[in-house]
Amino acid sequence: MKARELRRKVLIRARMRAVATWSDVCILNISSRGMALQSARPPARGTYVEIRRGPHVIIACVIWSKHHRFGIRSQDVLFIDTIVAEPGEGDCAQTPTPYVAIERRSARRPRSADGNRFLSRAMEFACLGCLAALAATTLYGMAEEALAAPLATVSEALGN
């Protein structure tokens, strides 16, 4: 039987996004590749979740779920000491964590991919419009210069 990796027991508050909703979770233990968590509504096995603890973002898959507890396996190696050392709102033992489906981050959200695509297309259109106007002005100047001498000759011949 494969030896189980050592886990560090903790009681730490964090935020979890599963599907499209955010909720509070409590990290019960942590290892270099996963965590055991507790939540009022744990996600189903196989669900991908995003766990946020301060500046740390952990993307993981739920590998087991039972009652209010579940375990996740992360995509990347977890740096246990930095996650645990992050200052937070306190430990989970103080108050139970109710299910909350609201986003509490106060930082401005980055522009979405669709917003970036729209902005880049608008800038491209503006640049192409400027280039087209410059090309039309240049062609007008060249045509005027090329036709100025022959038109002056014709004008003199007609006696104006």
C-alpha cells in the first residue's frame, strides 16, 4: 500500500468558487498536493474548484466528498508555510461558516477576455481609419501635383 503524504492540521478560513458561486470554506488539513476542507455545501466529486487564501489561488479537483467535508487535489504544488502564514480573519473554530453566494473581494476585477477583444478591435479599426485617411491625402496631393502642369498648359492654350 502506498504511504500517505504527511498532512498539516490547520483551521483556516478561505473562499471557494465552485461552478459560478463563491462560498466560505474552512481548511482542515493541508499537504503539498491537496487539502481537506469543510463547507456548508461541499461540491460533488470531480468538480473543479478555485480556493483563495489571501493572494494564493489554488485550482483543484474534488476527489472525495462526504457530509460537509471534502478533499481536493491541486494542480500545482502547494507551499504550506506561506498559505498558513497568510494573515486572515481568524480561525474556523470561532464561528460556523454559513453558505454565502456573494463575491466579497473589493479589488477591481480585471477586464474580461471579451472586453479586451472589443477594445483591441476598436483600436485596430481606428488605426486602419487613420492610415486610410493618410493614404487618401497623399494620393490627392500626388494627383494634384501630377495634373497641375498639364492643366496649366491647357488653361493657357484656351486663353484664360
